[in-house]
Amino acid sequence: MTLEDAPEFFSLRSNPEAMKHICKPLQTSLKEAENMILKMDAMIDSNNGINWGICFKDEPAFIGTVSFHRVDKEHYRAEIGYMLKPVHWKKGIISEAVAAIIDHGFDKMKLHSIEAQIDPTNTGSEKTLQKFNFVKEAYYKENYFFDGVFLDTVVYSLLSPCK
Ligand SMILES: CC(C)(COP(=O)(O)OP(=O)(O)OC[C@H]1O[C@@H](n2cnc3c(N)ncnc32)[C@H](O)[C@@H]1OP(=O)(O)O)[C@@H](O)C(=O)NCCC(=O)NCCS
């Protein structure tokens, strides 16, 4: 992603429908979106995470993100994340992006496992993970405090096929 993506990134991160299960404050200014993109760039430089912008092959406009964050180098593990503009949901776009970064994670980054943390009511995300054979490993009760409420978290993970 580049700073040119900031306006579209802002429209995604300020959209209550898209942010419903992300459990982070909605962005309120373009500046916040720009700062987050710069922070993501710094994560690439320090090998702590990678955030890719998603677009159509013939159209450069940003429509979503897919990422590895919280890269735990010592244990060859990283957390996957993804989000897409609601107008493009249920067209298989995140499946295509997730397939690509799972390959990248195991093949290029040499990860041993990929973790996903989701809101238990996020059916779309859960279905996506199950489609890629992620296994449900934990259900944490009220471990995440957001907006005055303690929320539950489900943890899924996928092990590398390379032994
Ligand atoms: C979750 C999200 C990324 C899914 O993206 P998407 O491009 O619509 O996903 P896909 O079209 O590739 O669908 C993947 C699978 O999940 C299923 N699915 C997607 N959304 C669904 C929903 N709301 N309810 C039930 N199943 C759903 C699809 O049917 C598909 O399974 P199939 O191929 O067996 O039919 C998208 O809804 C989103 O951006 N949500 C908001 C952000 C978010 O919650 N991110 C995840 C945080 S953990």
C-alpha cells in the first residue's frame, strides 16, 4: 500500500459495517489512515508484519487489505488479517487473497503456523478460515476490552504442510 491508497483505506476503516467485527475505533480523519499506512511500512522494514492492498488486476483502486501482523519470528508464527469493502463481499476475493498469502507465509516467510483471532460472531471470517482448513484451537472468554465491554475471542490456526 502507498499513501495514494489513503482515501480508499480511510473509507474502509471508517465504515461501520466493515469495522463491525474488527473491534477497533473507526478512523475519523484521512490523516489517521495515512499514519496507519506509514506504520505498516515501518512494520515491513522491521520484518514485523506485511500489509498488502487488494485491487482488481485491471483497476489499481484499493478495495481491501490482507496482512500478516504480530510476526513471531522466534516461533515461526504470524497472525493473518483481512478486510474488504462491503460492496465486494461474497465474490471470492478474500479467498483468492488468503490463498496467495498462505503460500507466501509458508513458502517464502518459512512460517510454521498461521494464527487467526476472530470475533465469535464473525461468520464470514470463520467460514473463510474453515475453507482453508484452519482449526479452531481456543475460545477466550472476555479477554478483549473494547468500547466499555469485555469481548470473547476465537483462535484458529493452520500448520505448515512442510515438515
Ligand atoms: C470476512 C470477509 C473478509 C470475507 O470476505 P469475502 O471476500 O466476502 O469472502 P469470500 O467471498 O472469499 O468467502 C469466503 C467463504 O466464506 C463464506 N462467507 C463469506 N461471508 C459470509 C457470511 N457473511 N456469512 C456466511 N458465509 C460467508 C463464503 O461463502 C465463502 O465460502 P465458500 O467459498 O465455501 O462459499 C469480509 O466479509 C469482510 O471484509 N468483513 C469485514 C472485516 C472483517 O471482519 N475481517 C476479518 C476480521 S478477523
